[in-house]
Amino acid sequence: MNTLKNLLRKGITIGSFCLVSGTILSAQISLSMQNKSTREVIREIEKVSDYRFFYNDNLSGLNTKISVSTQGEDIRDVLEQIKSQAQITYIIKENNQIVLSALGYVSSSTQQNTRKITGIIKDQSGEPVIGANIVEKGTTNGTITDIDGQYSLEVGSNSILVVSYIGYITQEIPVGKNNTLDVLLREDTETLDEVIVIGYGTTKRKDFTGSVSSVKLENSPIALSPNLNALESLKGNVSGLDIGATNSAGGEPSMQMRGQKSISGSNDPLIVVDGVIFMGSINDINPNDIASYDVLKDATSAAAYGSRSANGVIIITTKRGKTGKPVVTFNATGSMQTWQNKPDLMKGEQWLESVMARNNSSDLSWLKPQELANMEAGREINWLDASTRTGWVQDYQVAVSGAGEKMNYYLSAAYSDNQGVVIGDDYNRITALAKINTDITSWLQIGVDAAFTKSDYSGVGANIGEATQTSPYGVMYRNESEKLLEKYPYTQSSVNALWNTDKSVRDNKDIRNNFRANAYAVVKLPWVEGLSYRFNYAGNLSKNQSGDFYYEGYFVKEGAYDDETRYSPATLQSLLASANGKINNNTTDSWVIDNILNYKNTFGKHSIDLTAVATRDRKKYEMIETTGSNFAANGNTTLGINGLHKATVQKVNMDNNQRSNIGYLGRASYSYDDRYFFTGSYRRDGASVFGVNQKWGDFFAFGGAWRLSSEKFMSSISYLDDLKLKLSWGKNGNQGLDPYGTLSTINNGASGGVRYEFGGSDIIYGLNQKALGNANLGWETTESWNTGFESAWLGSRLFVDLDLYFSKTTDQIFTRDIPVMTGFKNMKSSMGQVNNRGVELTIRSVNIDTQDWYWTTNLTFWLNRNKLIHLYGEDLDGDGREDDDISNSRFIGKPLGAIYGYLQDGIVQETDVEYMKANGATPGIPKYKDMDNDGVITSADRIILGYSTPNFKLNMSNTITYKNWDLYFMLTGTFGGGGYYQKSNKGAYLTNGSGRFNTNGIYIPWWTPENKSNEYPAATFNDDGGRFLGLQNRAFVRLQDVTLSYTFREPWVQKVNIQNLKVFFTAKNLFTITKWQGGDPEVGVTVSENTYPVLTSFSLGANISF
């Protein structure tokens, strides 16, 4: 529950409850305050008495200047003075609790035949909502809930209760014959008063001039999805943000916002966690600890982070305690994972038919004896099935949270274990998080966050690419009873797909430890109202250890399948010289320091928000890698990876680097009458990674917005609730450069290739310059424009947001060829320009909203087009236009990701006599179009065939609530886009592929004289000099998420002191509609060794709070 959506609770001291129930302390108040805000007066009363106030933080009158002067007077006399000046009324409750509301709001019902209605107002997590408004419709008769969310109100017969609270959807409930009405409030994710997190601060959505998308996880069905990665919850929920597939155990998805801006640098958005730039791995964050995301997409919103925000910013806010008694929460989820679109490999007869067709021969003498025996006996192996399994995920979390008058805390610990679908692909993680903040005084708040993560990726996954090519008659085990793997299972001398999973022949270690700690202090400077200073310190330490060890058994030679001497102790002893391994220990140490000065105030219709920031950060990396080989002298490899010091040949490699940044920010926001909004910012950044001539960069941004719906001439449009037009411009940077990338580097020692020998003496190695530096390398700068509108219609039942954007990214950093006379082949340069333009549309509708039924729909659509404007700036062919970089498929005036080649025109048929004569072709091979009409297929016939990027994306999600049941599902769609990895695509069309048997292991209806296919080449076709690409369309529609949950709200739940109990079922990637063959269209490649599938998962879970 967001703090600005909640009641601003001032806390309850022990003394507040020391009185007998039902009595009120008759304290005498002495007070003298002149021209102070109501809020300040209330705080002073709390200081000098035992009274505690409860009120909505957006209550009008809290900022009204009033004067109060009392000397030993009763609390009611003091409250009457406040009431007359601030137009605020009050109710004095038990235990010295005072509830405030707008004047005229709380009154006694004057109707006849009244009766008392009581109940409790709770949120979706089962927690009481303090300060919710309950009004008898059509009257001023109302009340406010107390600290326990309870209310009591006298109403007339046939009344309707209107229940509302800031940040929640207002509900109207007929009283009927009920005397008790408990109400569940649902969070309104589109409220104008929603607080969003921006760079170094917060603001209300209604005041913001930039483009931001927010995703709230708490109490959301999205949070129930079994995501082990912190970014998966954003997938499909934020227009303009592409989150790639996470398919391996513990994998991290790719990210891209508003298209590819950098040609060769990073296109990843900046990650900020709890207001501080995050320098760890995204897998170090437990998704169950996340409360919300705010995605900053345009220049104005991201400008606060200057040199690192060109690709957008994702701000993650973790959970914090909520006002009230401590709450213990336990979450448990168990998931089963399967491979949805697993290729259907060929059966034995199909495989033999394919091989004989490729060889144009029916001779089977090349089969190994065991393959022949298996064929005759009808024994077959589906190697893809043998290399995979049903995956399992376990995820557990326990958390303790709460908040009192001056302290807020959140503590959690979690364990996740993922046994991947591919055998050997395993991952487990332990996380812990502690967050504590406290108000030391009324003007000083301090807080500390600490988190620890240990991730274990150890193990090697089966080679599923090899599995698709292995003979179905091959040999899995050399000893079936003991399950001892045979290294070479079939004819082609290829290694068993499971060979590397055997820990007796290869051991793999990959353990990553991360510790991060944040400390902050907020000082509210007392001499100027609204002025505050915040100091942030964030430290991050990662210590990782990874390595491989190849035992002597790994190097056994090929031979007869039943020749056990290959694995005998004597043979293995002879292979000790081949045994080798390495261990890599690396440490990344980073810190960030922020100094933030903020002034925020309102003067009548004028509101200002001023922010000044000075920030520094540093990141240091150190690595030591130890290798060892040849264990013949040692006589054994018993110690494995821990015994590298026993090797005859030992080497130690070391590496380290460091980068640092310094930045200064000034930002001003102004609004008038909640109608006109302006924002301007300037950031100056310095970065160590850039050349001496380009260390500093300047980044400006400006934005404005106009709440058109607040104008008088719009008041007649009754169905329009809110309409805000916005426009912004700004510059942001991208640090697409590694440390020391601007410097000339040298090779020293044997690797440098410079050696001197003098008369039999020891060899002396010299220095050899490796790369040429460039002192002018600087920022990749993105200048962007954004315009659009945000709107609410039909009584806040329909929300429509539209953004149009354009950006140009200049001074691209990439490696370019240079004249060989310099002594070097290439160097890094800053040049080139890429433009992006696009459309983003988000629509949210509340389709049904009753006491029992609630149905919302969310639709996100985005389209991006980029264009390469400049590259090297050369015109070597003298045609008057800048040259393309054909070898890298980069074309001036065209989008990045171009697929360049020959346009296929089917398959050469026996009737294509002229084509075969002109091009030396034969029937059954691919046929290409003669684009220049010269009668011959040459390189001049190449054209741009398409682009690897999709045309647009469209996603739709629905949330349907009926009483205690919630159903959520999301459909995602990617439309357009040719095959990305063209070489891999060939396998979907070729029988022999790269000289092996079928690359995909699927049956190909190849061309034959009897079956004159115009799509698939002949089985004997191998390649035609790289002309054949076998492109496919990657468009697909997928049912990405389904969640069904039930929340227990029966009386027995309260009786056993359970605050919230929810059980749920979720499914991910249930089905995919696509024409893509041989793998998954989202991954975009055929099945290969390091390309794992997109998985389907089914989960059961429970959340319980005490």
C-alpha cells in the first residue's frame, strides 16, 4: 500500500492504550502557534499530549495557514479553533484517537427509520484501511474508518453506502437488510494522485510531464507468477519495453526500450533500486521483495541519470512495512516445467531414408555394428527426449514486516531451486533482505537496507543441438546396467549429447555471492518549510568463483562400442597428460554516493519542486584465474578442480579494471492551478572511461503538460474525466565503452609475439602494441522528442494513454577498419547516427465493477522503426552518397538488422532449362530472382530481403474477480520480423545441413524428381556459397500467463488469527501459434547447444499472513 495512498498514520504509543476502554483523557492543552499550517499544529498537539490524529494525507485544509492560541484548554476547544479556520471537522474516538475529515462531511443522519451499519474496510492483502470514507449516498452523513479499519454509521432504509479512499476504486454498496457490511477495496492503478518514482525523488502522476509506465506488484496477480527473475513481471505489461525470453535455469532476459539506439554498445536500460543506481546482477533481486516498477521512457523522465539513461530507466521499489502490528508472511510455490514446442525428431526409418537420399545410395555398411544391431532389433533412442526432463522449481519466502509511530521495517529470506528442463541445467539461490528506517526526531530520518544473495549455477547442460543430429540407432550406454555413458554413440565421431553432464569426466563450478547495503539519512531543514536534504550511500560487493575440470576420462578415444579397454584403468592412466582445468575468482566492488537537496512547496495556485544532486560512483573489478594441465607426474586427478596445484603445467592470469563517474543535476518543476506543468533539468557528467578530450558531457531536458480537462470550455464534456497533453525534449547519454577502451594497449610476454634470444640465453620477451587508442571517444548521445496524452473517460472506467516519440543517437561507438599503413587493422571510433521513431498505446478499461464482480482489461501496443542515417561518412565509390557497410548488413537510410541476400524464387525444376544453363544449376537446388535482368545470378542481384526486428507488438491482459476468486490471463503477440540467425535457419530446410545429418532432426519433404517441391531443396543439396538463407517469419501469438487464485475470507480464517490466506494456480506459455519451424520464434534460432527452449510451466502455490 503506497504511503501516499494510505492514511498518514502518526502512530500509537503505549500510553495511548493505558486507559480503560471507552474513556477519553481530558488533557489540558497549552499552545501558541501563529500562521502555521494545520499539519504543523497537529504535530505539535501530538508532541504535547497523548492524542494521535488520523487523516487522509490529501485532506484539504492540511496546508492552510492558521493561528491557535490556548492556555490549559480542553482538546475540544483546540479542535474547534482548527475547525473554524481550516474547514476540517473531527471525531474523537476511544484511546485518544482523533479522526479528521472535511468540514460538512461527517454529520448525523436526519432521516427517520435509521439503523446502525457496522463493518470493516480492508485492502486486497487483508489489511485494514485506516481513514477510508463511508458516506450515505445523496447525503453528507458519513464517517471514517478507525485504526482497525472499522466503522459505524447510522443510515436510513434502502440506503447506498459510498466507500472511497485515495488510490482505491470507489464502491457503491446497497445496504439492503444487512446490519454488517465488510468491504474489500481494490487498488486503482490509474489514479491521478498515484505517486510515481522518478530520478532522485517522487512526484504525482498528474503533475508529471514525461512518459512513465508503472506496474504495481503488491496484491497483483502478476506477483503470483513463478518468476525467478526480477524483470519477467514487466514482460508485456509496459508498452515500448521488450523483455526477452528466460529459458535456462537462472537465466537473465535481454532488455530493450524504444528500439535499438546503439549499433554495437549496450541497449540495456539503467536499473535503479530504491532510488540508487544498481550495480549488481538483476538475479540478485528476489522478485517477491518487489513492490512496484516505474519505467522512465522519455528524455525528461530519465534525464536525472544523464550519461547512462539514453536507453531508459527501470526503477524498482522494494517492499516496506505497513502501519500496524507485525505481519508474518509465508509464500510457497512449486512449478513443473515442460518444453512446449520440442521438435519432433525423425524415427529410425525416416532417418535412414534421409541419409540414403543424401548419399544417393542404399548402402548401410557405414553403420556401426551396434547401430545395425539396434536397427534390426527395432531399438531406437529419441536423443532430445533423453537429454531433457520435466523441470521443477521450488520457491519459498518468509517475511516479517510492520511499522509503528517512528519505525518501519521489512525482513525477508527466500530459497529458490530450479532443476531445468535440459539435463544438467540447474540453479539455486538464497536471498535475504533487511530494511529498517526510523524517525530519530521530527526532522531526522535514517534508514539502512542490506541484502545478500548466493546463486549456484554449477553444472553443464546437455548438448541439445547434438541431440537433434544423433542417430536414433546410436548407443547411449556402454554398460546399460551401470548406466555408464558411451562417449561416441554413432558413426560420425560425434560426442554423446549427455557426455558433459557426467561429473566423473567433467566437473563445473559456478557460484556467485553478492552483498549490497544502502544507508541514507533525510534531514528536514527546520528553518525553511519544504526544504530537505538526503544523503545516500550504496555499496555492492560481488565475489564469484567459476571453473571447469576435465578428468582423464573425458579424453577417451573412439573405438568399437564393446571395447572396454578404452575405459580401463590403464588407458585412463595414460590420458592423465590430457587432464586439465581452471578456476576463476573475481570480485566486483562498487559504491554510489548521492547528495540530494530538495525544496517542495505550494503557494496558492503555484507549486514548485526544486532538486539539486551531486553524485559519485566507482566500480572496481579484479580477477585471478589459475589453470593447470598434465597430471601424468601426479598420477591422479582425485582432487579435481581443487587440485590444480598438482598439475605439471600451471599458469596464473590476472586482470583488473576500474571505472568511476561524477555527476551534478539541477531540476525544477512548476505547476499552476493543477493545469499547467513545466519541468526543466540540466545534468553534467564526467566519466573515466572516455578519452581525455571527451571526459565531460552536458545533458538538458525540458517538458511541459497542459491539463486540458481543467479548462472551463471542456466542462461540458461529461464523459471526459481527465485529459493531459504533454510534450518533452532532452538529451541523454550512453556509456557504451569498456574501461580503458580509449587507450592504446600492449601485449607483454609470449602473447605479444616479440622475443629476443641471445646466444642460448633465456628468451627475453618484448612489448607489442595491440590496439590503437582514440582520445576523442566520448558519449553516445541520444536527443529525443516525446508527445502524447493521458486521459480518463466514463467515470474513470476507461484510460487511454498515447505516446509518439522520435530520437536520434549520434557519435556511435564501434570498431571500424583503418588503413593498414598505420600498423593496425582497426580502431574504436565515435561516428554515425541512428534514428528511432515509434508509437506506444496503453488502454485500460474497467468493464464490470460491482460488489461481487470486477473485470479489467489492459492492452499495450507499440511500434518502433529505426534508421541508419550516417556511418563512416565515406563515399569511396564516388556515387555521391555515403557508402553502406555491406559486410555487416548496415545500409544508409535503412533500419538496423537488415537481412541482405538473394531473393529465392522457389526450387530449380527440370523445366528451368535457361536458368540452369546460365547459372550452372541442377534441379533440386534453390532458385533466385535475377534482379538486374542480366540473365545471370551474381552479387549484383542481392537486395534487402527483410529485417530481423518485428513490425509491432500487441499484448492484452484481463483480470476477472468474482467474490473470492481471481482470474488473470495475458495474450502476447509479436508480428513481422524475418529469421534473425540466418545460418541456423537453413536447418529447417536442409537434409544434410552443414555436412552432418539433419541439423534439426526433423523430417524434411525434400525435392525429388517424383516430389517436385518448390519449398525444400533436394536431399543432396549442401550449400551454394552462402546464397541460401532459409528465412522464416518469427510472428507468433502466445498465451503467456494464466493465474487462478482463491482468497479465504471465511470467519474461520479470522478465528485462527490468519490475516490473509490465498491459494493459486498459474501457468506460463500455455500455447504458441506460429509458423516458425525447428525451435521457438521468440528465441529466433533453431535448437543448438547453448540455445535453450522457451518453457511451459504449471505452478501451485499459497500465500499466508499472520
